[in-house]
Amino acid sequence: MKYYNLSFFLSILIATNLGFITYDTGFASSFNYEDGFLANPNTNYLKEFSFSGTFERPPQVALVIYKYNYDYYQPNGYDIQVTEVTTIKFKVQLRCLYQHRVYDTPFNWYAYDDRRIQVISVVNYDISQSSVSFSTQITHPHFNPNFSKGIIHVTSLCYTGPIDFELSIVSINFQDVVIQIKSNNFNLIKLGYQIFLSIDDAIDVENQIVYNGDLYTSPTLTFPSDKDWTIGLQGLNWGQTINLRVKRIQFSNYYTYGRWPGGNNNVSILRFTNIYFHRSITKNFLPWIIKTVRVSQTEYYNLQPAPIFTVAITELSKVYATPVTETLYVQSKSQLHVEIRYQCDQLKKKLYTEFFMCSSCNIKKLYYYCLRSVNAISIYALLNSQTTAVSAFTISISNNGISLIQTIQNQLENTQQILKVEQLIFFITQQSYIHSQLNNLNFQSVNHNLLQFKGVLKEQIEM
């Protein structure tokens, strides 16, 4: 038996009582020039960072660069990546790849133990351009069909001269996110980026700002106290005559983004987005339930040979008559009518069924039999959605049975079997005996033989 809601809330209660955290954030001062760090050319650095508490499982970690600080000589660049994550700490590796200096790369980090968000990291994407104008789209798979928001941002870059590029998210569907890289010259040779995907109440993403200049100053604003604000860079135009310097500076009621006091940066266009990370995610998704089940045990006089099982799902226009396993994504539907037909064979088999009728009650388990002249059993199940969401089902059909399982992404991934139908051999050892008893039935001894058959039947069922 399963108690979906109860198990979910128990996991939250246990995590709370044990003091587990589900979100954390911090600043990597150990990679910051103002805090004593200075990177050397052709050198690797590995730094360790501790969480403020203990996660129950190793979380996903996003890095958002606070400051880009490159020497203008070329070629130059670095890559950066999270190399190890435990429940109490993680490590980040910075590799300075060329003979010229990357002064420092401080960043903010954001850690989530939650399946309602996903961090996709690409450490070093090689760009090979055959023309000055370059554009490519890249598809990344993800694990949650309810992702509706996303942000992409630059974590590292390598260049051989002036650069002009931009990153963007093209689309998010049930299984994939498609991103696009555009470059307007030959000089961008490597690019690192992260994609942060979420359901609708895990992050807030504002419209991208494209600013013609080297320093953007925001209008007056109020920074939220219950969310963590940052800026993700999606691209820039840099002339390479002086060092590349871009930095986020937050004041009490506004911010600046671009060059910092004391120097220029030769940046003519900045492309960036304001991001607000939610410290808690409240939206939970529930499994579908079976509202009603109707079963018909029928004798068809002219029944033609047919598959053992056929399945029809009316609202999805799906019909299955051969063994298959398929993932189904259901959107904008509150009900599904599922019809299952089982054709009895000469072995006179029976059906074992399981139905998930509600989130707080036992799985309903029933048997149905191919008795006497019954040669087909039909099951009509009406499924109801409990939440408005994109639902992911796996339907599996074989010659021995059918299962419909839903995968639900909340803080944890859960699977819930919605229905199961399995054929079992019925009366194999006593089949000939029972058939002889049935054949011996006649009008004069009908009551006696029915009682005898009932006794045999009861004995076999109890076996």
C-alpha cells in the first residue's frame, strides 16, 4: 500500500526535525581580488566552500559570476566548474588556460536540494566558426515537464581578440531546453554557461536588458527580503583595447552593472538579466487518482482472435494492441477515460488488478475471472487530476499485463502506480475436472452440480 500525501509530509517533517536545509547561498570571496586572490596564467585552482547547514542529499549548485576581470592580451580565458558536492560542502575548480592573466573570478553560489529546479552546466563549449556571423542551437535534456521558467548565463569565456556574442533560451518543452549562441566575429573560441530551469514559483526572471554602454545604472528599486537577487550575463560587445571588466554592485535602492570605478572596460553593449532566487518553493504536485472503475465480464458469440490486451485512452487518442512501453505527457486535461479489454484464452485465466483510488487510502486490489462462457473482460477506469500541471505517465503493456505509473517531481522524485492489470493462470491443475463437471450439468441435477461446482471453485480460489 502507498500513502502518497502522508509520505510526502512525513519526509518534510523528518527533514525539519533533523535540521536538514533545502536551500543555501553564499559568496566566493576566496576567488576575489579584493580579498587577496590573484590568479596566475596557466594555473589551476581548487577551492572548497561549506554550506551553512546540512542537506539531506547533495544539492545542485549554480554559480553566477559576480565579476569578470580579464587581461586584454590574447589568447586569454578560463573555465570554472563545480567538481564535487556533498551534503555539507562543495568544491570549485578554476583553470586559467593561457599565458595571460585572468585576475579573479568571484561568484555567488545557489544550492537547491529540489527536483522542481535543475542546474545544467556546460564547462567549455568549443566554438568553431566558418563565417564571421555564427549561430548555433543546442538541445539539453531536463527531468521535469513542469519547467516553465529558465535563465542562461555566462560562467566563462575564451577569446583571441574583440568579441561580440549573446546567449539565449529559445524554448523549453516537456523534455528539453533549446539554447542559442550567436557570435559576430571569429574571436570567441570557448564559452562556459549554466542553465537554471524551474517551475513557476522557484525563480523570478525579468526581461533581458540590452544596454549600449559600459556601465548600466538601474532606476530606483526595492530589493526583496525573501528572495536572493543577482544578475546573469548573456553577452557583450568588447573591443579588446583595454582589460575586460564587468561587475555587479548593489546599493540600498539601485545597482550598477559594468565597469567599476577607477578604469574603463571598452565594452559597448551589455546583455544581462535580473534574477531572483526563491528561498523556498511552496507548490506541490499530486498524483492522479481513479475516480470510478466499471468492469464487464462478457460472452461474445463470434469473438475473433485478438490481442490478449488492448488499451484505449480516449482523451489522448491512444490505442494500444501490442506490447510497448511509452512515456505520455498530459497537459490541460482534468480527466482520462481508460478502457482495457482482456481476451480470455483456453486456459481460462483470471485478472489481478490494483487501482489507486485516493491519496490516503489503500490500493484497491480485485480479481476478475473467466468463468463458464465468459471470453472477454473489459475494465473502464475514469482518472481524475488532483493538480493543474503537466503529468508524466509511463504506460507498459505486455502479453502478461498492463501498468500505468506516474512520475511526480516535488522536492523529491516520486512514482505512483495508478493502475495495474495482470493475468494469472486459473485452474490449470483441475481444468479438465472442472470442464467435466460443467459438461455433466443437466436439468434434473442442476442444483446438485452447481453446489458441487461451487465447492470446487471455492477450494481452488483458496489455493
